[in-house]
Amino acid sequence: MITRTAIHAAAAVTLVFAAPALAQDLKLPRQMIELVAPPLVHPHEQATKEGPKIMEFRLTTEERQIVIDDEGTKLQAMTFNGSIPGPMMVVHEGDYVEVTLVNPDTNSMPHNIDFHGATGASGGGDLTLVHPGEQVVLRWKATRTGVFVYHCIPGGVGPMVPWHIASGMSGAVMVLPREGLKDASGKSLHYDRVYYIGEQDFYVPRDAKGKFKTYDTHIDAFADTRDLMRKLIPTHVVFNGRVGALTGQNAMPAKVGETVLIVHSQVDRDSRPHLVGGHGDYVWESGKFSNPPETNLETWFIRGGSAGAALYTFLQPGIYAYVNHNMIEAFELGATAHFRVEGTWNNDLMAQIRAPAPIRPKASLQ
């Protein structure tokens, strides 16, 4: 039987390091950022001539039960700021990322955070482990540009790490070059909108009749969920926390002529984003802006445990499906989103020459 004491003990297993010295008081301007829930991203400058700043963010861990599909399947979720994925944070190269991580006393487990963009053991995980009723402040310097994931990694060992991640505890940081994005020749690139899509695999146990089970607490769900995760076969693969989170009325809006930056992360599994009817005009497949972007991609690859970015200028109106091009995961498990694009249709790019009609003899087709 898994008890709360055992879970706390497992999360507390970590390498012992000498206590780091208290961070020095940097004489830099500070900017407090109000985070927003994905797919939206907080306002930010794409390029800046100002010097480095200390960018302040606040992340609150929240354990809650959520519904992840239209059938009402419930998941004992773990989140940053209540959303899956957690909010995206945007800074510039040379800035300092200062994060206050809060674990309310209403939670039942320890949590921490590993920033893939940070330099230091466990990405800050060893310095941010907080139990319910605690908070901690971590600061790290953004020395590399690109998009990077962050996630909970309590204790750094054992079954707690995959469980917390598979329950929703991940997000992304975007570190922009101070001069902004550029193509391979050094030409500046600009986006009119930015959306953050976090792909998530969920593992919800079923009962003897094949129906998804519901649990009263996270601890009750742990043993069955761990057994299912070990089979590596997800029951759901979704964008932004649930099936249909970014489709229909929740589709991401854009207009013909607008350039959209799409940031896509997947902490556990490889993914293959594809914009149906569009392309990746410029794609940083590995997510790192110091590398020149590839151009005109039809489908790109996101490695498990990473984030990527793609720029596309919409040229036609309509509903564009954005999918994981493993179509089984897209249409059977939920990894589909929509862009709703307004504007005027261009017949030169695409036109229906003849409407559907009965088949005619070949000679009459001339």
C-alpha cells in the first residue's frame, strides 16, 4: 500500500550537496510578469535594446481533479498555476529568471521544478523542493536562446518523477535573442501572434469492465496509474490538457496575412506536428534560436523532453487542423487543435474548378 508518508519519503530521496551560498543582490532592474494560461502567452517585446533585467514569475502548484474528454473521464491532475501545460515564460538572453514556486498547504505532496534552459544540477530541482505550506525562490541566468521545457522532478529519482509529469506538471520558457528572431541569412523575423501548445500523454486506469476509473485522491490513484504508465500505452494524447481544448469554439484565432509563432512542447514522448493546409515557413525543430531555422517544412519533429517553434504566415482563410501526424494519436486519442483564420480566399492559391458531379464518359471531359 502506498501511503502519504511513503510518497513524501520517495520525493525526499536526493543527492546531498553542500548548501549553496545565498544569491548575491544583483543591481539590475526588476520586472514582474503576470502569467496567463496557454495557449496564450503574456505580453512581451520580441527584441529589446535595454540591458538585462531580473524577470519575476510566480508559479503555484495545484493538485486537482480535472475532466480530460467529452465522456467525462476524470484525472487526478497536478499542475503549475492550474493549467496543463503550465504557463509559458518569455525573457531575453542575458536576463535572469526569478521564480517563486509555491506549494499551498491544501496540496498533499512535495513538488519542485527542473528548468531545461537553466545551468545547474537538476535544472534547479535540488534547490526548489517544497512541501505543502512552503515556497521557495530560484534565480537562474538565461544564457541560451530558444524554447525549453520545465517540469516537476520531485527528488530526482523513483516513480514520483514520471507520475508528476504524466499528471500534467510541465510548461515552457522562451528565451529570445535580444535582437529578436532571424532567418539563416540574418534577416529579422517578426510574429503577430504567439500560441503555446503543450502536448500531454495521460494514463487513466480502467476497471474490469473497461471503464475509466475515478479516484478520490492522488494517493489512491498512484499504484494503478504507475502500473499503467509502465506499459507505455497512453489512454489519451491531448493538447493543453484535454480532448478538444483547442478545437471548435476554443480554436486559436488568426487573420490572413498574419504571422503566427507556434511553440510546441512534449515532455514525455516524441511528436510530429503538422499544420493541415499550411506549412512551417521557418522551423526551429530543436527549439534553439542560435541554430538557423529550417524552411518550408510539412511536418516537424519534437523530441520527447523538448520544445520546438515554428513560424507560419497564413495565406488563406478557414479552419486549419494542427495535429500530431501520428493520426491515431490525433484522431483516436485527442492530439488535435484548430486555427480559425479570417480573411479573403485567394483562388490563385487554390480553387475548385468543377463541383462534384456524376462521372461522365472520358470523351466528354474535354
